Amino acid sequence: MHGLTEMTKVEFVVPGRDAPSIRALITAAGATGYTAVSGVSGIGHHGQHSGALLFNDYDTLTMLITVLPPERAEELITAARELFTTCSGVMFVTDTYVSRPDYFQ
Amino acid sequence: MSLLIQAHVAQAAHDVIAVWPIGSFIALNPLAAHESTRFENIHEPGITLTQTLPRYRAQYASGRITRPDLISALHERIGELDGFPVLELGRMAWSAAEILVEEMLRSDSRPPTPRTLSAADPLEQHVTKWVAAFVDPDAQWPIPGRRDGFYSAWHALSVHDPHLSRLARRRIRSLPDQALPALTAALTHLGVADGATVQTLTAELAALPGWTSYLKWRSEHSGDIDLTEYLAVRLALRHALDLPPRPLSPRPGPDGDHPPDPAKELWARAEQISATLSPSPTRAEVAMVARVLILHPPTDHPFTWQAAYESHYRTALVQSITYGTAAPGRPTVQVVMCIDPRSEGVRRHLESHPGLETLGFAGFFGVPVRFTSFQGRGAVDSLPALLRPRHAVTESPTSPQRAHRRSRGLRFLDAAAHALHATENATATPFALAETAGWFYGATTFTRTLAPGLHHTLTRTWRTLIAPPSPSEVTVSDAFSLEERVTLAEAAVTMMGLHQFAPLIVLTGHRSTSINNLYQSALDCGACGGNPGAVNARAAAAIFNDPTVRAALAPRGITIPEDTVFVAALHDTVADTITVLDPHLVPDTHATELAEFIVHARAAADHLVRERATTLPGAHPHQSLARLRARAHDWAEVYPELGLAGNAAMIIGPREMTASANLHRRVFLHSYRTEMDPDGTGLETILTAPMIVAQWINHQYYFSTLNPDVLSAGTKTIHNAIGGIGVLAGHSGDLRRGLPWQSVAVGDTLLHEPVRLSVIVQAPLERIGDIISGNQVLRDLFDNDWITLTARPSPTTPWHRYTRYGWASQPTRTHKKENR
């Protein structure tokens, strides 16, 4: 597609207190980086989440987004699925395309 | 495979609550991982959730719990009781609740299940030795290879450990030198099946819960060690020492306490109660009683007792709240203090001064900072544990000459201390030191022991002569953009309902002073991350005094008069003195008001010190003020103050609600005015931040009181410190968690009443409900009975109690009683 390189994008929405575990998995999977968005709002399995709180980073939801080569994503997805069998959170996996693949290798 | 193991580690560590080091002690709910579970449904091995039945019965006998309290608690807990008909037993009519009360007063008490101590695991000695060596910040000989991480450093060194057999060392050598592959290999060697991995890792983490909790904190903050490495060392050692994996303690489920034949047991209970209520009960009467008793199994009795115990206090507290109105006119001085219960005493005494008004706000004054002082080494995170530091504030001297002199003096003191430390720790020099300076240290030790106040005065004078204080100011404009400063100021004004501004507004943080006290930071400000709140008060005053901030606030509807000056101050919770910070920044126009305030604050402090002496172990109100205050400098004093012992409630509303009541320093007081917060944002912030911190503190005291062996740090007298990390009881073993026993009790007498936090709010019920609905942490805490919520929309409307099914009317008592 337009000379872009196919990658896998993995997005997690987890309680802020569980974000360190996900970040550790992303790092261990060999991802070169991630984007974190704290204070995510919405409605889900556990009800409503009002979003960012002025003086509490701990009890809000955090979204973590990472992009990595498909062959490396497989192990991360398997590990995250295992983690979500006992911890709350959701994961979205999509194919994506990047213009600078060396940034994600 | 490695990532999967890492996921298993995360699963096993999910319920581990990270514990802050004692150098910046943060009170936490030690069972916070279970907050999504109903309080009474938690089954944690070895942990008690309530008091014992004999203790409850003793409180019933003393009047601390009354029959109406029990009936009210039963109705709150058992909805079916409301529709139950009155029962005729003998010649008397009994309500179902009364029958249940009769059983609670009579039923046999089961002795508490003794904590089963497992046999000492030979692994622990090895593990604690290496972990302590790795994390000790003051190690004289840092562990080699530390940069490679805990597991790698251990792997490289343990193959030379003479305490391990040759076979064990050979097995360790054969393992990979990286943590994750080594953990995987060790699990394989130990024969742990894939399906049992999480359970095995959970059991290993539970072996030393104190160390595990600290390492979790450390992995999230400094990152030089994590639980994967810790588990890798543990399981590698198990493999090397030929020890099987640690079995997981069985969790007694709710079914575990049930008798073999519930029907027979119920009938026996019914017969027993019927016989006490009727001389010759018929079979039909026993059956009627059984239908009542089935609603309240014996396993529920302690929780009903606890609810009644808490209801007694809460009902009296609610009834002590008045319909008072704010004093008319503009106050001359407003003092904003931390919500900490200790502030309530100061506020009560300060308010005796006409024209003085007090407010309560979280002790970091809405300004979360990472602070580096002018001459300081390293930074301090002075902010709630709920926040990550984002704003680095420094200190700038306002007098370069005095700053230079102070720096020179501090360098001299530092060099002297360093030289002394080096001399004490070298091989031969300690003998020479003892010969030459021993007489001097002997004299100072003598003075310090027999006259701690004098020793403190002499030391302070000497240090002040060498390094006189230098005026300075904090540099908020570098750390916060104008928009951030305006937002923080607006949030603070909205949250505390500051609807009018006095000419002098004193923002008063707090600190505690004591020596030889490893838990000193537990007495400092919890909202400031276990640090004194001075820098936050100074930063907040600087923000509010900034003309550009005031100009930006005006379009937002907040007009701070030109003649209003904000001043920072610090309340010492041992001496109860209030010290004005940065007096050089106060304009001359306000010097008179400030001087009057200082005089009045001194008188209030004297009254409060005497008031507190009535409950402080070893103190007496007739002792001199100097002697009472010298406790702060007595190195043998284990009760410098009572801290937050007794904390029981949090009231969110205007001060006039509580101004006429003596709350005995048991209540977190957060000022709030509904009319200043039309969209409820301020209330949401209060409920999701200050209230969460108050809840953490409350549960830390609650569980430390009920579980002295497991969730309390035990007696201070046998504590050994590991740097600023934590304490051991004795010379080895696990890090102790929770508060020391002296924070909650004296001997066998409790200083702290174990009650869950009663939150009381004056705000529209619909708004409160919406806020709870939007925040899972609040739903968990209120719906699962970790804390309670009582609210009224306005001073003229009745109180309502929050339940998971909606608002219910709050029980009242006909006779008003004292809150304690």
C-alpha cells in the first residue's frame, strides 16, 4: 500500500494501576516504543468511566498503543490474552501500515 | 514462552499492594486488591476483618454498642427483616430483629482461628540476605554487578557463596544468566506444569509479603529490581537446594465454615433461642424462630456487630452536625489547613478568635510538586501517591549574601559529619575517636537523655550560628505555565468553597517532629507523599499572590481583592506550633494582622497541647508545656504524638456544619460549598482524591489494629531499619508492613477504634450518585461496604444513607450523645 510496510498495532485499555505490567510486556516483546493516554473515558464491562481526574492518575483507565512487526506481535498478543484471563482490560489488534519501518524493528 | 512467563508473573503479582518505603511512608489499604469484592466476602488467609465477639460484647456491656445500634445494623444488612411479621413467643411479641439481637448476645463465641505459622523455609534466609544487600541504599560495599540487575548480579556471585553446597552452586551455574529465561528453566526443573505456574508464583510471592510489596513499589518507581528477577532468584534457589515449590495456603471459602448439617445446626440454634425467650416453646414457635435465624448465619454476626459499632459513632456524629450559618461579614483572617484529623483541634482553638475563619483542604493545596531545595541533595515528591510528579519546583534565595553564608556553613557541617562518619567506620580510627572525643559524646548523650529539650535548643542554636537561615522563595513560574497555575488556583477555590477572601489567608501545611523514630514520615502529611507540607503551602501562596494569576481568575468569576495576601505556614503536630514561612514575602501592609495571628496561634497551640496530653500515653495536662513539647526531641519517646489514631470519618461541607462540635481530632474535614461548584467537578475531585487518601489512611489503621502480627509492623522496640526502606522485627526475616503497634495501641489497650471511614457530605444526592456511577473506584468502595456514605442536600433536609440500591433514610437517636 503506497510503499508502506505492514505492521501490527496493539491497543490496550487497562486500569492505570495495571499499566506497568502491560508496559513491561510491550518492552519485553521488543517494541521500540508505545503511546500512553491516561484518563480514558467510556462505558464498558465494568460500567462507566468518567475519564481524567484532576488529582488521581491511579484510578483512571489508561490506553497503551504500540506498533510492532507481525512476527513479534504474536507473542505479545498471546501473553496479553493470558494476562486478561485474570485482570481487567481490553485489547484491540489491527493491521496497520507505517512509512518508516526501521523505527519499529 | 518468556513473554508468557512474564504475563504469569504479572498475574501472580496483581493482588500484591505496592508498599512505599518508610522514608516516605504512605498509608494504604493493605487489602486494596480486594476492593471490588464485598468487604465481608474476603477470605485472606491469616487476616482478620473484624474484632472478636468477646470484644464486641464488652463494648455492648459498656454502652459503646447499644441494642438500637444492633437493630439498626440488622435492618441495614438484611432487607427481608422489614417485611417480617411480629412473632408471639410465650406471652411476648418479638420483632425478627429483636430475636436476632437475642441470639447475637447469647451465641457462643468461636475462638479466633490461630494464625498457623509455617515451618521456617530454608530458602528465606538466602533470599532475604541477597535482596537486602541489593536494595540497601547505604551499603558500605555495594553489591558487584548491580547494574546488570538483581538476578544477574546474584547469579554471578552466588556461585562463590560458601553457604551453598557445591552441587547447589553447580546447578546455579548451569542456569541462564538472565532472569526471564532462568525463571522459565527453573520452573521446568521443578516440574511445575503450565497450568500451575501462576499458582506457584503466587505462593512464592506470598512467602515474604513485606519484601514482595516493597519490591513491587520499587519496580514501579526506581526500576532497578522487579518481581520477575526476585522470582527468578527464588525458584533458581529452590532448584539448586532441591526444595519443592511452596504450596499455596488454602483460602477458606465461605463454605469452609459451614457445619456438616446446616439444617440441624439451624434447628439447634432456634431451640436454644426459643428456650430463652419462652419457658416452654412449641415446635411451631421453634420453627418460626428458625425462619428468622436463617437470615443471619453465625458467620455474619461479627460483621453485624461491626456495623452496629460503626453506626453508633456515625449516628452521634451526624446528630452533632448543626444547621449553623456562616458568620456575617468579611473575616479578618482565614486559615486553610490540611484535612488531616489533627488539624481539627487547631482549627477549633483558632476559631475562638473573633473574625478568624478556618477551612480544610488537602495538605498539598492542589499543587503537586517534585521539590529540590536550594542546598538540597536530590528531590522530594511532595504530592499525593495518586499522582505522578510532573512539575519540578526549586528554591531561589532572595538574599545572595545570606545564601552564600548559609551554603558555607552547611558545607562545613556536611564535611564534619562526613569526617565523623568515616572515622567511625574505618578499621582503627574508632579507637582514637573514642579516646579523643568520647568525653564530649558522653556529655551530649547524657544531656540528650536527661534533658532532651535543652539538648535540642543547644543543637539548634549551634547549627543556626554556623549556618544561619537564608530567605528564599519557590520558583513556581518555571514549573507551571500560567494556564496551569490558573487552573490549579480555580480548582482549589472551587473545591474548598472559598466564597470570600480575608485580607490575610494563611495556607498551613503540617509536619511532625520526632527523633529516633523510623516512622516519622507516617506522621507527616499523607497528601504530600509522607513529607512536610511546607513547600506546597509556599508554592500555593506564590500562585495565589501572583497578579497575573489573579487577573486570569477574574474572568472565571473568582475575584481576589487587591488587599488579600496569602501567607504560607507550617503546623508542627507534636508541638502544635504554627510557624510562618517566608515572612520576608509578607508586605508591610499586613504585618499587623500577621503579628496578631501569630500571637493567637501561639495561645491556641498551648491549649491544644494540654488537650492532647489527656490522651497521650505518659503525658499529663498538668505537665509544663516545655516538657510536653520536649517529647519531640526525646530519643526514647515512642509516643511523640498519636498521629491519626482514632480517625473515623470525613466530612465534606462548609465549616459551619461542624463549628460548634468537638470532633476530638477524629474527622477529616474538607470544606465544600455546593453553590460554588454547579457542575460537581470539585466534588468529584474531592471524592476521587482526598477521600481516597483518607480511606487509605483509615484502612491502614483499621487493619494494623486488627492484625498486629500480619498487617502491623509490631512493636517499635525491636525494629531494625534497612536504610530508609523498611524495618525488620529482629535481625532477619520479612519486612514488616503497616503501622507500628505504638501507632494504634499502648500495651493491650487500643488507642485506635477500628471503624471503617464514615463519609458525610452536604451536596445534592443526585450529584453524588452521578459521581459514584462514573467512577469505578467509588462504586467499589461504597457498594462493597469498604466505607459508608451519608449525605443531605442542604442544611434543612434530612440525612440519607447511600446503599447499593439507592438512598435510604439515616437512623436517628433520640438522645444526643458524645461522639467518643
